[in-house]
Amino acid sequence: MIKVGGEVDSLCTRCGMVLAHTVHAMVGPRAVKVECNTCHAVHAHRPVAAAAKRPARPRADRTVLSFDELLRAKKTAQAVKYSQAGRYELDQVIDHPTFGLGFVSDVKDGGKVQVTFRSDVKVLVHARG
């Protein structure tokens, strides 16, 4: 028997799973508002049967490329030695004395570029001098 203050299994909108919920409000014999006992989100009651009928959302196709694959697509033969005085453009390949080969992944305001290296993404200065 479901009652206010009792527990019911419901699909939690925040957790995305069927979990135990505390009943906050009822209309007749049906629970209409519940609170998740895990994350404490208060939402409309979604019975377990309704959760089973809900179709899974298709995931976007995500292709993951390695750093080597990304670098291979750039003009590595035209790599330039990094210098603060140099001016760099998007996708230009840079040979940094400490970080090695990388490519400009973003040109920022204020004389800075974001460069993607094998080990990390760094913000470097450019066009100084």
C-alpha cells in the first residue's frame, strides 16, 4: 500500500535510474510527487513500468583521433621553431624546444595562441616584438 511518507520505486530524473523514492504527494491511490532517496531531487513519480517502455536515446557518433592522426593531417614539413616574436595561425605546426611538435588549435586575443602538444594543451604568447 503506497502512502505519503512511504517508499516507492521510481525513475529518478536526475540520477537516470530506477531508485527508491519517498512519496511526497498522492492523488487518490497514485503517488504523483516523490523525492529521490539518493540525490534528494523532488519530481513527478515515474513508475518502473513507464521507465521500461522509454526507448533509449541514440548516442552521437563520436570519433576519437589520436594526437598522431591529428598531427599527420597538418603540414608537419612546414613546422616552424617556436619564438615569442613569431606570428602563428590556426592549424600551423610549431616545433617547441620543450614540448616538441604541436599545432595551433586556437588564436586568442592579446597575442596568445593555444597549442596542442602530445602531452598537453598550452597557451603561448606570440607576435611579441
